[in-house]
Amino acid sequence: MIINLEPEVLQAVEKPARYTGHELNAVHKEWDSVGCHFALALPDVYEVGMSNLGLKILYEVLNRREDTACERVYAPWTDMEAIMRDRNIPLFGLESFHPIKEFDFLGFSLQYEMIYSNVLNMIDLAGLHIWSKDRAEDEPFVVGGGPCVYNTEPIADFFDFFIVGEGEELICEVAENFIQWKNAGRQGGRQGFLRQLAKLDGIYVPSLYNVTYDKKGLFKAIEPAVPEARPVIYKRLIKDMDSVPFVEKPVLPYIGVVHDRIMLELFRGCTRGCRFCQAGTSYRPVRERSKDHLRELARKMVDATGYNEMSLTSLSSADYSCLGELVDDLFKDFEGEKVSFSLPSLRIDSFSIDLAHKMQQVRKSGLTFAPEAGTQRLRDVINKGVTEENLLEATSAAFKQGWKQVKLYFMMGLPTETDEDIVGIAKLAEKVVRKYKEVTGKWGVTVNISVSCFVPKPHTPFQWFGQLPKEEFERRQRLLKDSITERAVKFGYHDARLSVIEGAIARGDRRLSQVIYQAWADGAKFDGWSDLFKNEVWHEAFKKCGIDITEYNQRTRSFDEALPWEHTTPGVSRDFLMREWQKAVAETLTEDCRRGKCSACGVCPSLKAKIVDWRRENV
Amino acid sequence: MFKYRAKITKGAEIRYISHLDYAGVMERAIRRAKLPAAYSEGFNPHLKLAFASALSLGVTSEAEYVDFELTKNLCQPEVFDKLKAALPDGVKLLKLKPVKEPKPCKGKKHKALMAEVEEAVYEVFAPLTGDWDKAAAVIKKFNAAESFTVHRVTPKQNKEIEVKQYMLQPVKLSMCGDLVKLDMDIALTQSGSVKPGEVLDGLCQQYELPVEYKRALIHRKEMLGQGKPLIDLV
């Protein structure tokens, strides 16, 4: 069946081009010419989904295979959803317009916890059963990947399986195994295929495990129920970034999207070791692409799209070992083609400022730094190796170059935080304002401070720490607001109500699936969109399921407690995380292992991986 | 600088992208074609593109016009072939001509595309929901009317537009398969114009034209200046 959207449907919705496909570089294959149909979903609107680098990579990797067709699907906005439900239009793929139900896989990129209600909504719009146990033989397998796989348990019952870690190689193995299983007469049915898949490194099939809880109701253990299931699933990892396929012909959206530019991924991993950061532990170790390979990729993507903007992306792009040379070479390669380059995040030092100056040339839109905490003491707790002097030097360099706008990111509710640390945020921002006056002799700077509410995440040194209650977040927000006396400082903060729900789900166990289901059934969706977030619905859902939300977000776990996320692991050991917690409390720093001392996090030995840093290689 | 005028389409595949996005499509296509495009000055250089007239969301066209500038004087076939090969689904290059500037001694430049366009020809298709005779009577009444006013409601303004001043020819009614077809010939003036969708909406609401307005499809056939297609003015 092919979904044909009538003009009266498309005329009635906002931005109809979200649903009409046909973009340049989209891959259209004859439906019957392939053995495996894979739908890749990002459970948010088109403009957000089209900006996700991971999905761009997997789309190309799968479509380069002759035996597989990969299509895109995103969450319809509420106006389109209403029409689809009203007219019984099922969710469809943006290439063939076949209903998702006719695909073999529906894969979700799971970027953060508050998108889960949209996952359920999309599964439902596709006409599939929400709970994996109810799915019929002819329904697609629902698979999840992305950062949330480091605690899959709250959504485990909705998914048939998860891909843990970097997916470029593994997703191809999944497609190959599927085609073999299909050609061999679908032996053993769905469960037969899932048991076969479970043998692959990096595949987690939640239905093949038994979960137990102790008398107090705490999570006790998760154990394999069949021989194919492994007790611990280590993430998959690409050892050589130069040998793995990357995006060469990105799909070019017709309408403006969030990141409407080329994304050139310089490297994976960041080992600066910030103790709050889940990306820091889950993408280890650092593996760089070579400079020449990056130049080649940049050329291919510019030629294939006609884009005139390129972002050099990574977790901390300024840490790329040959960044200066790379930028010089890219400037030469694209001379006369009016291509501009940008870095998504800046390190707090003058090297970064000089580079940003060189890249932005004349446009000085604003610089963003992340000191994360207001005092040196607290920055030491979180291992953010940045001092006040570093920040003032960096901003002073920026002001000399002509920047007039600085954005500073902070977090609130970090372990050991006191009111002094909160007031410290205001003081630090005001010092930046005065630095501008000192450097330029003028007033007229704007310092935007953006303060988020800290959510402790699995597989980080803060995974045991109890999150602050909403009221306490709000008190600290007021305290900070009252501490700002300088008019040049603009204060923006996150909705604490959302952060405490995220805090519960982030460290939840399998019992929370009932809560997520209930919240969705009662209307939760697009929770990340502040005007659509329904706080009451979530709290009601916890109540209806008889679950105390504070057990999950506010409770500090003890070190001998079993944690429900340890069986899908990025390879960072519990011992390392405990050591880091103790060092945090003692306010001592840990070196970046990229060039400094190894901190024995356990990733390299457990994944047989090694750091790839071109400057280190060449020494 | 060397200016070229292209006659291009906006096909069904991309009928739901805005005029601004359509301009972006052309800008990136010219870049992919590796033509030596001329850019605007300034901090944020943009390719120098000029369109004749914006097309509403949802309307297809077989006669969009865009002027662009190159820094080298390339021969027409080279520009045509390179641009044609770089266009995405939904945009076809129909014609391309270099724009001849008037003799430099006169100090004048060729008129801007937007100033040249005076007239747009549309076909509107919609399912008939009632009597053919009724439809014919409505169109006859409209063509004979002294004036006809429609309301334009946008987030910014609520405006009344007198339609008949822009209707260059009587609206022609015919059947095309299962659909009613209305031919409209509408003036585009410096001080304003009316959209074919607004005319249809007005006809349905005020004269009860028996067609399904929500399912209407609109297509632009041609854009003219001095009675000639814009491509023939250069």
C-alpha cells in the first residue's frame, strides 16, 4: 500500500513539506528489489530529526547495501497527527510512502528520556502493538539505539531489541541476519530471530532476561533466561574511524531544519573526564579521523549538497589534534566557494578564540562557553579543569577581537553544591561584564547565563547521587536571580518540573514502563516542547501506577546496591566510577588520558580499543 | 557581471515548500553546478538571485523565472547543461537566455525581473460538488460583476481586496476529466494583486460555486510582461 496524502490534508497543516519527501539525495529503491526494509525514526519533528548525525550515517550505511532499503520517519506535529488519526492514515516512510507496518524494522534514535512519550506515540501511529510481547509475527521489529541505551530498562518492554554503542557495523549485521533468517523460512518466528540476534556483540534483547527485586522493592538482578543472552552487553565501537563509512551525500531538506549545514565529524569520544557527563563516559576512548580523510569527506559533502556552511562537530571539537592545520587546509580547499566553517562548542582558552575569530571572519554573533559551575571548588568536584583566570582570559581575548555577546552554560544541583556556589555563578558572570569594560573601555556587553537542572545519569561518577527536589531547584533559581545585580547579565533557566521527571526515568528500572505507558495514554507527547509539556499527566501516571517518583530521582543509592543499567555498558568500570566519586567529594582532579596519565576507566581493555590521536601518533 | 534568465518549473514534488525555501533550492543547485556565481557583498554573502513573483505554498508552476549573475561569460549551452544536471526533483530547467544589458553609454540597466512581470496565467482544478449549470452561472455572474471583494487575513493584517481590477480576462470554465477547470488571467501590479486561491475561495463563499475548495489544485501556466513570456523580454 502507498500512502497518498490529499491536498486538503497537506493544505491544512503547518509546514507540509515535513511530510512530502523527495529531497535531493534521498534514496528511493524499488520496494520488491530488496530483502530488508529498515525505517529509521527520530521521535521528534522533521526539522529536529533531519539534524541528527547518527541517523544520517546509518541511512547511508544501510542504503549502500543492495539488499536493504532504509527510509526516514519523524514524529508528525500535533496538527498532522490529528488528521492522521481522524482519517486512519498510518505512519509512513518518507521515501516509498509505504506504511511503517510493512517494514521489517522500525529503529528509533533515543537522544534523551523525555522523548519516550513520542516513541510510544509513533509506534501507535504506525499501527503496531505498544508492548513488544503483543507484537504479531508480521509486525516490524522495534529497535532502539543512541545515548539512552545506557539505561534501556524503563523502555525495555516496548522494544524488541537494542543496538548498544556505535551502530555502523552492527546495523549491517542485523540486516544480514534478518535476510538469512527470512530466506530460511523465518525459523522459530520472532523469538527465533531475536535469540539469534542476541549472539551478536552489542545486541540486547530485553525479553530474554528475568528481572528480580528484593523485599524492599529495590532492583536486585537481571539474569539471562536463555543461553543466547549474555549477562553483560558491552557497547560496539568503531576502532578505526578512517575505515568506516561516513556521510557523503546527506539528504538535503527543502525547508529550514535545526542544523541546516554540513556536519563533519572530526572524532568520537572525549576524555576530559567531567564527572557529570554521560557522553564523556559513553563514547570513550577518543578516536580521531585523519586530516586528509576529513578533507576528502568535506569535499564530497559540499559537492553533493551545495551547502555553504559546515560545522566541525565532535564532543569537544577544539580538542582535535590537528585542528589548526585542518582549518587552514579547508580554507584553501574551499577558497572562492564561499563556504563558512563553525565550531559547535569552544574550549575556554585563547587558542579557541583565535580559531573562532579566524573562522567567523567578520560576523561576530556570540560565543558560548561552559564553565558549568560558579566556584573553583565546585568545578574541581566535577573535574571541569577550567579556572576563573581561564575564563577571563578567554573572554578578554574574545572582546579584543570584537565580540560583544557571551553565553555561559551552568548547571544547578550538582553534588556538594551550596548557596555560595549558586551566588558564584552571578559573581562570575559579573566579572565577565567588568572584563569587557576593562578591555574595551565601554559598556555594552551582554552576558547570557543559561542554567540547567542537573540530572544524574547512569554510567557516570554521579550515578548514585540523589537529585534535588523541584522546590529546591526553584529556590536556588530564585537565589541566583536575586544575586544578579548587573543589568548586562541575562539569566535563563530550565524548567525544573521537566528535569525531575527526566531524573526519575534516567535512572529508572523496568517497572517505569507502566508509568511511561500511562503518561502517553493520558496524552503526554512532545514533552521537550515547553508549551506541550504536561507535568500533571506525568505525576498522575506515577500515582496511578503506585510508584513513588522520589525513589527514582531523589534517592541516593548505596555503593553496594545493584543498579538496573549495568548490564548494557560502555565499558567504564564500576570501580573507576566509585574512585571518581570519591575524588569528586575530595575535590581532586583527574587528568585527561588522551595525552596524560591513564585513569584506568576500563574501556580500552574491556573493548580492546585504543586512543587514536594524530598528534600523539606522530610524536 | 553576466546575467542569465532561466525559466524553470515548480513541480508537484515540491509544491509545499515556501518561496524562500524555493530560492534556497536554486541557490544550492547553482552551487552544485559549480557555476561561477556572483555573490552579494557583506558579512554574509548571498548568491545574487532575483525571482519574478513569489508562488503560494501548494501551487505548482511551469513558468517560474529567476535571474542570476555569473562572474564569467559562459556560453548558454554550458550554463544550461550544468544547471539542468544539478536540479533536484521538482525543478526542471525549460529555457535559459543571457540577459542583454542596454548599451552601457545610456547608463541604464536592464529592468529588474520583478518590475517586468505584469501578468500571471493560472489553471485551477477542483472537484465539482453540484450542478454544472450552477457553476457556469456563477462564473458568468462573476465575469459580469462590476466589483468583487475578498478578505485577506494574515497574522499581521486583515485586508479587503477588490478582485475585478486585477482580472485581465474573463474566467473561463471547463471540465478536465472529473475536475472543474478555471482559467484565470491575473494582473501583478506594483501596488498589489490577488491570488487565484483567494478568488476561488471568494467564489465558493459568496457565490456558492459548487466545487470542493479544500481539494483544489492550482497551477501557474505563464508569467508575462508587455504581453510576452518573461523569457522573451531579454
